[in-house]
Amino acid sequence: MTADSIAGIRAGLLAKEFSAAELARESLAAAERENPRTNAYLLFCSERALEAAERVDKKIAAGEEPGPLAGVPVAVKDVILTKGVRTSCGSLVLEHYIPPYDATVVERIEAAGGVILGKTNCDEFAMGSSNENSAFGPVRNPVAPDRVPGGSSGGSAAAVAQKTALVSLGSDTGGSIRQPASFCGVVGVTPTYGRVSRYGLVAFASSLDHIGPFARSVRDAAAVLEVMAGRDPLDSTSAEAPVPDYVSALDGEVRGMKLGVPVEYMKHATGETAALIGRSIDTLRKLGCDVRDISLPATDYAIDTYYIICTAEASSNLARYDGVRYGFRSKASGTLSDMYRNTRGEGFGTEVKRRIMLGTYVLSHGYYDAYYLKAQKVRALITRDFTKAFQSVDAIVAPVSPYPAFRIGEKIKDPMEMYLSDIYTITGSLAGIPCMSVPCGATSEGLPVGLQILCNHFHEAKMFRLADAFERSTI
Amino acid sequence: MKLTEKEVRYVAHLANLNLSDAEIEHMVHDLGSILEHMDRLAAVDTEGVEPMSQVLYETEETAALRPDVERAPLGNELALANAPAPGSGYFKVPKVIER
């Protein structure tokens, strides 16, 4: 089967080389066979996948348009609700949670002919940079099984990298799509804040949460985002802005495009990562781009700003897990208050507890101004840096992570060290601008490295055009 | 250390989180070192800067509004389907009022 791209699947289906049901069965079998090696999937929804595939086959048999994602095998991060299919968020708290409705993105993917194979592993409530915080065990990087796939959308990145799903959905709050995409050698996209509805995304930090796609090519990522994007009355933060035709924006000229390289980012990048980013910048120059150094001075304060804001919002969002309406409830007896405390103490993992504690502290009386309010002001400065930069450049290019995939266990003991690994991805998240990771080579050990491209709000089409030109020049 | 054990216990109380003694000990250390790092923000000049609570972009003022139209609710049965202790159409919790 030539099922290695969305267009390839469409051609194969229309030429009757294979059916969507055959492709779904084959993809499910491959995913189940691979899973003991990587732990990328937490659950397979075979019945739902085959029903979706049969709908596509019926449409094709009837001569109807089967949709832009016809027959495409999709994996969905387990923080995105799927009606009737367990959604755990990688947490014991939601180990048995069966959502009563679908997330808007899930509805849109299936309406476009996509076939959801299963739910992917992730850090508990999307909190982590290595996928080691899942209550259901870490995910192993398909490229190097002793290493992390990145996080928090580690399972979604691994599912695409191991070629069991053609595309997948992840969520990104501070880099949780771009960093695993970079570590696993696939394309990962964080769209503009508000570009994609978050109805049905389990909330972590509401002013920072995004849903975005993983794919093997920029073209496929663009096609999936086009299906997902657009206003949703069920998410009041989703934007009214019309959705451009991202795919036809590809193949365009990038000659003369002005690109900025932030000097603050390059000074942290080490060894082979820095060399590969340098080589990528040379490639972009050869494509005719006008590359210059720019400065984003507030970058140095981004980690602190991000971890104050995201933990504050998390402490509030996760207050809902109290053992009353859904999820785990402690068996220990006691008062109502004891029930809340025991439920949360027994249910949440270490990192989630740490973030709830930190967020509660920075919002508490006497510390609110010094931490939370101060961080909101610095966030405005970080955003201002980008606004200023985009007055003189079309896009910013930078590393995704200071280093390639690290070893499982290497950073998990030191939370601050883990937080610092998000240094290049959180700035874009704080500003709410579209950003993506596109593969730009591998280290001498064969570990993938991603190039990050950042554009101004709603300029995804331009970002894809540059990424696509870069991708074609490196293949 | 930046945080005392007493402060950590107080924050855990605010967060409705039951932590073991060992967890409290770790939190004193971890939160302390993270907060020390975060204290660097005090050095940033934010005089006259408005706090940013949402991502700002050019958009219609009404972008966040939708028509107030009735929609079918989830319904009692579905709303209770995931409850750890449902009963008689309600969520059951430990008794809060002594007779």
C-alpha cells in the first residue's frame, strides 16, 4: 500500500488499490505489534476505527466525496475527549473516565474521513517534557528506545515516527508538540492561540493550551490543520478569522523572505544541535531567504514567567478533580473534606502535585503580586519582543530544544533541570503565535533534531510555505 | 531554604492535597529551589506594563460572543455516568451535616 501521505491514501482509495477498512485493519495490526516496544498507545479503538473506515468506503462506492482526510489513520493524545472511548490524561484520576461527548477536533477529523486508531500516551495532564510522568509508564523514543520521545505529547509523536499512524493530534502548552516532534524526527505544529477549538481538550493552563497536529510531512500537517481550524461556538476563545487553504499555500517562493535568528536562543544551544541549526540557516540562505540576527531580550525570563503562569492556571483547573462528579475517589473514610484531600493525594502523580502546589503558592495571599502579577507583566514584555521583531522579519528560525532526546531517567530527578529544557518553546506559547518543528537532520548518534519556525499571529500559511521549502531542500 | 515545612503544609491545605511526610520534605526542597529561580523576575523593569492575562490579537470585539440559544443539556443519566458514587439521580458524598 502506498499509504505514506494523505494524497497517497486518497489516490489509492480512489483507484481501488485498497479500501479504507483494509488500511485501518493493517494500521491497527501494526500499531498493536509495535506498542510493546514504545508504549505509544494507551488504548486502541478498533471498532470505532473500522466504522469510520467503512463510512469512507461507502462514500467512495457511492461516488461521493470521501473528505480531505479520507481513510487517514490518526492517533489522538489522551487529553482530547473521545465519546465512549476512555480518556485518561495519563492519570490514575481518570483511569476509568468515559467521555460523554467528542472534542470538536475529533468530530472534525472524523467528518473529514479520518480514522482514529487509538489514544496516545502522554505526561499526566500534559505536564512534563519527557513523557515519564504518565501513570501508565513512559513512552520510548522509536528512534532510540533508551531515550525519551519528548513530552508531553510523546505518544502522539512516537505513533507518527514509528509509522503506525500517518498523523496524530497533540496538545501544546509550553512546547508539548514541538519538542517531541523534534526528538522523534517528525513535523509538529502549534497553531495560533484561538486558531483551533479546544472544546473537549482537558484543560491544563487555559491561556496557553493549544491543540495541533503531528505528521511525516509539512504538507500533511498543513492539510490536517486546515480540517481542525476555525471558529467553534463551543469554545469562546476560538477565533473568527477565516481559515486559509494551507495546502495550496505550499510550493510557493521563499526567495526574499526575511528571517530572524534570535541571538538569545543561539547562545544556549550546544554542540551538534547548534551545528545542525547553523546548517539549516545556511540552507535557508541558499533558498534565497534574507537571514539576520534579531534580539528578543525578555527570553531570559521566559522559563520563570511560564512556570508561574502555567502552574497558577493548572492549580485552578485541576481543582475539579475532587472525587465527586467523575474520576477516582479515595476509599479512605472520613469527612467530605478528608475525601477531597485523600482523593487528590492518592490520585495525582508527583509532577502534577508539584505544579498544583507551586500554582497555589504563587496565587496565595501575599505572593500574588510578586509572582503571578509580575509574571503576567513579563509575559507582555515577551510578547512585545515578538511584535517588534515581526515588524522587520517574516519569520523567526531557532532551535526547538537545546539538545536532542535525552535518556530515560536522566532529568526526572531534578524538576528545574527538566523545566529548563523548554527554554526555546515557551516564548512562542506565551505570545500565542504559531510555531512548528520541522526535522533538520540528526546527530552523529542518529538522534533527530528539529528546526523551529515561528510567525506572527494567524500567519500559519507563511510558516508552512517556509517549512515546506526547507523540507524539500533537505530531503 | 526558601520555604519552611509549615508553609508547605499550609499550601497543601489550601490546595486540598493530602501529602505524606516524605512528599512534604521533597516539596520543601523542590518548590524552594524553583521559587529561588523565579525570584529573578523581581529584577525585570515592568513599570507601566499592563499584565497580560490572555493572548491579544487583532479581532472583532464580538469574537467571544455567540447567540444565546438553547441547547440540549447533557442529561442526568450521562452526567452521572462517570460518578464514583451516584444515587437517586445525584452525586453522593460523605455526610456533611450531623442530625
